[in-house]
Amino acid sequence: MRTVWAPRVVLGIVLGMVCAARVPVIAAAQAGPSSAAPTDSPTALGYSAKGADTCLACHGMDSKVTAIFRSPHAQPGNPRSPFGHGGLQCEACHGPGGAHVKAMGMKPAGIVVFGDHSVTPVSRQNAMCLSCHRGAVGHVWPVSAHAQNDVSCADCHHLHGTNDPVRAQATQATVCAKCHAGVVAQFRKPYHHPVPDGTMSCSSCHDPHGSFGPAMLVKETVNETCTSCHARMRGPFLWEHQPVSDNCLDCHAPHGSVVPALLTEQPPILCQQCHEAAGHPSVPYGPQGLPGGMPNPYLLLGGCVNCHSRIHGSNSPSGQALMR
């Protein structure tokens, strides 16, 4: 008979004390591949005879293993949990462990090992997780950038224990930084979104499991993603600034910049990438038309924005030049 042990009993195993009674598990088929015990004998299909009890005989002293009894994966009262009524316990995720036990743990022998330096192919690791979490992850995962680069669920998620750092806003960026070092450097620039402060997370803009938008954005376009927070820039405006309606990234660096407002360049240089200087006082030259003299007063401080302050768009009847 396979058994489920409460967390206190697990500690009793570790310390050699029995402090609670076993709760029997019915080895009957349940809906869902990860929580279902096969209709045939578990041992006949390669599972260990006593489930988690067999695993804890060797792994009971490992705090990283026993931490699972404080996680949602080991809730005896939850039928969707691997340790729920009729579940396969540890083997619901790690696969049949009979051969592993017979090999005295000297080799995996078919066991699914999660995380770094695992000999189990990433596709098999993820398939085991998706057998239960397909609905939460969504159907875009197979074509996402993470899946295409063989990122496993365990590379980001902490599977044992109560706290999963990647799911907490304050600590998520630390997990993402393990791979995205270049983005971390951008967030160290003077002007950036408040991700390092913990008031935003990477998933505020990106869906790590994949999306229909570029760069796995939570919306289908860059502008839809940005205006989900910056609603006053959404428009529509009577007089629109073309790059604003086209792509926010034409002017802004989303992760960080050395220029205020996360601009990619300092005005008027930024503006002159599209607007020619001829016939307009947009070049910071001196009175003789040569560099080095007194700069044009129209271009001090805010540059073009000194006059064209409604840079994202204007609803004024006289706002064609985005000045009001």
C-alpha cells in the first residue's frame, strides 16, 4: 500500500521518530497523467513498492528534497497534487523508480532528473511538467524563444519548497538575470523602468512562456504593451506624431538609458534622425553658422521639445506642429 506522509512525519523519518500515522493512498486511476496511479500494479509498471517512503530512505536527509512537503506539490488533501489521494507521489514527476532503487541509486536508471547538469533531456523534463501545467503555460510554449533554446522549467522555477523566486515580483529579475546579463546592464543605467526596485517585474512586459507578440511581449505589439501602463500616450490624437503611432522603440530604450525619459539619443540629435535641419533652427551652431560659437537658444536644455512639447500627439485644433 502506497502511503502519504504529513510534513511532521517526514521530519520523524529523518530523526528516526514516528510522530504521526500513515494515510493510505488508493492505487486507482485518476484523471491527469501526473496524479494518476496506473490500474495495474505500480511495481509491475516499474514503480517503487512504497512510493515516497522508498525515496526518503535515501533522500530523507536532504533538506532540498524534504522541502517539497511544504509546497503545493505535496498536499495530501489536493487530488491534483502528486501526493494527493491516489497519486504517485515523487514518481508522479520523476517517473518509475523501481530500476533506480534496484541500482542502489548508482545511476538514474530511467528517473527524470530536473535542473542544471541533468542527464535527462530538456524535452522530457518539460513534458513531465506540462502534463499537469499545460493550461497555465498555454499552447504557445513549444514555439517560444525559451523552448527553442532548450530552457527547462526547472531552470527558472524552484520545484521544491514554498517559495518560487521567479513568481515573486521582488525576486523575479534575479532569476531572469542568470541568462539575460545584457539586459541587467541596461537596467543599471541612470534612467530605467523600476524593475531593480521590485515595483515591476520582467513579466510585467514579457510572457516567459511565449506569446504572439515580438520578444514574447504580453501584448501583440510593442505599443499595446507600453500603453497598457502609459494610457495617456495611447491616443487617438487629432495630430499624431508618426513614430509614436508606429513603434515606441523608435525613440525609447525600454530597459534603460543615459538620457531622461529613456530616450535612445539626446534631442535634438534624436529628432534629426528623421527631421532635416535645413530651413529650421535645429542645429546647435553659432551665429556664423560654425560650431563652437553661441548655441542656438531654441536648442538649449530640452532641445526641440522646448517648443514642440506635445511630442506624442496633440488634440488642439492648432496643434499641427505639436506645439500645443
